[in-house]
Amino acid sequence: MSNRRISEFPVINGTDIDEQDLLTLVHVFEVDPTLRNKKITFTQFRAYLDQYYANITGETITGNVTIAGNLTVTGTSNFTTITGSNLATFSGVIIQNNLTTSGTISGLIVTGDTGSFADLTAISGTFTDRISGQTITGNTIQGSNISGISGVFTTQVSGAVITGDVGQFSTLTGNTAGFTTVTGTTVTGTTANFVTVSGTTITGDTGLFTDVTGSMLHITTPSGATAALVCSGVVSGDTNGFVIQGPLIILP
């Protein structure tokens, strides 16, 4: 009834409002005083509120947003820029372009196709293909196969078999070594098989050579009954003859 006060109108729940329902308002800037009382539907009223408030879905926020509490995102989110000063926890992050961090990236598993680091520190690492770089250092390197143009070892090189085209050592010791060419100041070992051995001093318990060529062969007299020189074939010398200093025992 038109003679009722607004406070006397019946109540309607918010969930029962339809988009076509009407609201009354006073348009204070209306020139004609008789037209200041106007009506607006809830659809039109929502369009008015959209200028100031975000919708539940499909909304684009162009200004700054400050969230004082927690933000939980269960779906897919696209952000142009995210700036945070405290801890942010994500269950899954997909980065299509670049990721730049000034702090620490850590986790149970960090994977990727390519990783470029100025410095990488880790307790352990597994590389299925290769490790390359200008300098690779560490306390212990264990590999089934190590190949390279050059290598510098400050303490030792050991293994069941060590092979190479050229080996240059200030000191070489070991039980068994096989090289095509070995040069160095000192070469020692229990057994050595070389195509070419050269150096200032070559020592060892046993040396088996098919041919020995040099300017001087020096054999010291051993202790006991062991002969200093045992030859099973022909022994010959150069134009100056064959010189033996010490006792000479010729056996049949």
C-alpha cells in the first residue's frame, strides 16, 4: 500500500532476490524535483558495484591489491608481477619465461633441462650424461669413465688400468701400468709394460723388455748368490766391446 512506511514493508532474504527486483533511490542531481524518485533493478545495481568491487569470477584487477591475511589459490593463476616480502608457499609453480631470484632456491628435488650457475654447491649429485666446464674441482670424483684433453692431479692417480697415449710424470709409482709412451724424471713400480720409456731414472723390482737401447746399461752387483746379469741369448757390445766389471760366471 502506498501509505506504508518503508520500515513497515515485509522482509525479503538476500537469497530470494531476483535480478529483475527493483530498488528505490533519490537522484539528487535531477533538475526536475518531481523526477528525483527513481527505480533500479538489481542487475543494474550490480553493474554499478562492478566499478568498485571485484566479481567472484572473470575479474581483472588493474590496480594494487594488498592482502593482509592468507591467500589460497586452488586453480590456475596468471600473474604479470608478484612481489612479496614474507614467506610464500606454493604446491606447484610453472614458469614459462625466466625466473630471477636474489635468495635461495631449495627443495627435495630441483629438475630442469638446462641449469646455468655461476656457483653450484651440493652435498651429492647424480649426472647421467656429462659434467663439463673450464674447471671442475672436488675432494672425490668417482666415475666409470673419465676422458679429457688434459688433466692435472696433485696427489695421485690410481685404478685397475690406467692407459693413455702420452704420460708425463715427475714421479710414477704403481703395481701395473700400461702406456704407449711414458716420460718423466722417475718411473717406479712392481711391473711396467711400456712401448717407450724415457727419463732420467727408471727403477723397479722387475722390468721385462723385448729390446733395450741406450748409451749405458748399469747393473749393480746384488747381494747373495743371485747373478747380476742373466742372459739366455747372445750378449754383444758396440765397437768398444762388451765390458763386465766384476766376476764373470758362464754357465752352460
